[in-house]
Amino acid sequence: MPALTLKGIPEEVMDRIRELADTERRSLNQQAILLLGRAVAEQPDSFGTAYRRFRKQRGPSPLDADTLDSLRDEET
């Protein structure tokens, strides 16, 4: 099975992984593999999906439709 060595992991990230591993009763290695697996399985949201979720949480946009369309066009 392949191996991976990570260097320069921020201390706060390591602390959080340790906490999660302890809570879930996993080894640090098992927890890191689980978290990496979840991260690479995620599908990134499109601009529209992310924006709709943001607006649902934050309320209506102060930007008009033309401004939003131009921002979407800049994304590509």
C-alpha cells in the first residue's frame, strides 16, 4: 500500500486531527486517511450553487442582476 509523508502541517491542524482521532477512537493515521478520503471525494460547488447557499444564509444580495452576471462571466 502506498505511503505519504506530510511536512509542515500547522500545529492547529494537527491538534484538531488528534482531537477527532481521540473522539472517534481511531489512530492518528486512520483519522488522517479518513479526512483525506472525504476531502478528495467532495465535488466543488458551482458559483451559482455556492452563491444561492450564501444568500439563503445571509439574505438578499445588495448587487443587481447585471453585476452578478458580470461576476459569473469573470469566473470562466
